[in-house]
Amino acid sequence: MTLDRRALLSALGIAAAASAAGAGAQTPPAPTTSLQERIAAGARENRSRLEYDGARFSGPAWDALLEAGRTSQFFCIGEEHGIAQNPKLAAQLFAALAPAGYSKVCVEISPPMASELDRAARGGIDGVRALFADPRASVAFFGMREEAEWIANARAQHEGGAPVIWGLDYEVGATGRLIDRLRAKRRPRGAEAPFAALDAASSEAGARYRETRGPQHLFSFSGDPALVGAVRAAWPHPDAEADWMLATLEETLAINRLWTTGQGWLSNQRRADFSRANFRRYWAGEDGRNPKVMLKFGASHMVRGLTHTQVIDVGIQVSELAEALGEKSFHVMVMPGAGTQVAQFDPSAWTYRPGAVGTYADQGMGPLLDAAFADAFTLIDLRPLRPLVFGRAHKSLDADLVRVIHGFDALLVMSGSTASSNL
């Protein structure tokens, strides 16, 4: 006999209702407030203040974040890019969590350029500036001063020794630097011609970009992945460093070829697959040491479950890994407050400019944003809100609001935040 769980629950409900009716019980009145109002009320009940005096963070929310980090294997920051105060918070947190075992930071750049950035950051912010003096070495995000300062600060927590910075992503801005590094490698004679073709195509794309300032001419978007494939076929046994650079170049061009040909979901999923594979490669290289890791990416990459672009990304990977290790991960989403600006990238000028963040209330986030303090940053513990967003009830809510409540443990609203500046 097969037990039908839904039928059993239904029968139990009918029996309970009949029993209550027989005892003269009254049916509970329907809630007089809307689900959104109850979510907003729950957010206010579970909020705390994060104080910031322009130099240091403190207050109940700081204590809560610190405790969450100490008791987690992975601390995942999913952000709106370009908030000046967020990398300052990441820097203070990583320094405070280093004694608890945090020794790695994962960021949204490619593995080979993370290696370059790790070496450069040993020289502090001046070392990062020196790296980016080469325009072919420009990576995403760290052209913002506050981001460069935080990564230099993170590197300084573990002077010398093993690398601190892990990059999981593809490479948009520094494909030229990777080709320069590959040029210095010893290659089989048969790889010379295909490598020369790759090098020439990259140089030609760079010249068109400098002439037109059209981002469609960036080699990361215009290059043919078959060019890299030909090099890999003719270079069967590269060293580990060259292998990762070639894989990064090929995946970058393949991911963006899907995007430019209108295959957006496939592009996003391939990018996520590459990021997850890169994390596995780093993790395997630790040989069972299981370091504690801080991850700082765009919010969609850090959510548990399906992302906002409906793919499986790194956020769920580290959450499941933590469970397998008998540990846990902590996921916090960071948003700017209403009326603030963030730094937005201008690819034609390769610089960052302040821009409006838009209205998150239009994306269904109003019930959470309404709970934010006007005079302080606000940390909202989302976990107590999950029972409200359950079953059929969630269908009346915006899908992104549901995803945030169930996919993150906390939401940090940085009311009064400012846009990051250029390095």
C-alpha cells in the first residue's frame, strides 16, 4: 500500500476541523493585513543598526555579521556593484575574521588575473596601481579605488606565503595581458602559427577599440574561441599556469559569443559553470586544508538556489560544500539605499561614473526596503521571514523578493551610501 502524504495531511486537516466544530471552536479570523505588510513588519522586528563613522563600522549589526562569519566556513557577500562603503566593510570584516581562520577571498575576475592581482597587492595600493598602469591588465571592478583598497588590505592580512586572492570568473578587460603572458611561455613549434593568429586577432581588436571606443570591438566580445582552441590543440601539455590562461581565454570568448548571438541563458549558464569549475580547482589544490573563504560577487552569483538569471551558480555550490563539511555558509545581500548612487562602468572611456541605482521597490523589494533606517545602515535577518513566504502565499509576491528571502540569510541596506571613485 502506498502512503499518499498529501491525502493523509488533508484527512488530518478534515478530522481536526470536525473535532473543533464538535467542540464549538471558532474558525480563526483571516489576517487583516496583507502579506507584504506582514513581511515589512517582520523585517522591522528583525533589523539592527550598522553604524559607520566614515572610518569604522560598529553596532549590533556589526556584531551579528562578525559572529556569522566566525561560525561559518564561507562568508558570501552578494552586492550591487559600485557602493563605496561596501568594500570598506569587506576589508574590516576580513581583517577581523582572519584570526577565525579566513585566509582566502574569492572575487569576480579570472583566475590568471587574480594571480597577477595577488602579486601586485603584496605592494599595497601602489602595487595595484602599478599593475593597472598597463591598460592591457585592466580587470573588472578593481579600477574603483575602494575595491582596490579592500583587496590590498585583504592581501596584507596574510603577508607572504600562499596566494590569498582566488578569481573564479571569465576575463573581460585583460585578455591582452593573458596573451602577453602566454607569449613569454615556451611552446611546441606546432603551436607557433596558431598562437600568432590569436595574437594578431587580439591586437587588431585592440586597435579597433582604441579607434572607435566601441565596446563591441573588445577582443573578449569579438574574438573567435576557435582561435584559442587551435592553440590548445597544438599545445597538448602546457604547464598549469598556461593551461589555466588558455582555458580562461577560450571560455571567455565562448561565453561572450553566446551572448552576442542572442543566447543569453546559455551564456549565463556557461559562465556559471566555468566559475564553479574554477572554485573546484582552487579547492582541490588545498589538499584537504579547507580554508575559510570570503566571497564578494554580484548578488545573483551568491544566492542559494536558482539565480536571478535562472542558472545554478557559485552561491549554491559553496552552500552545499559547507553542508558536506559539516559546516555552514552565510549569505548577505548588500543594496544601496533609496536615492543613492553607485559607480557605473563606462566601457567606451574605461572608467566609472556615478549613476542612479533605480528603484528596487519596482522589483518587489519594497517590503524589505521600507524597514531600513533613514539614519544608519540596516541589517535585516531574513531567516525569520521565510515561514511567511511559503506555499501558495509566495505566488502573490515578486519572484525576486521570494528569491532574496529564501536565498540569502540577511539583507544589508546601505542608506546614505555613495558611489565608488576611480583608482
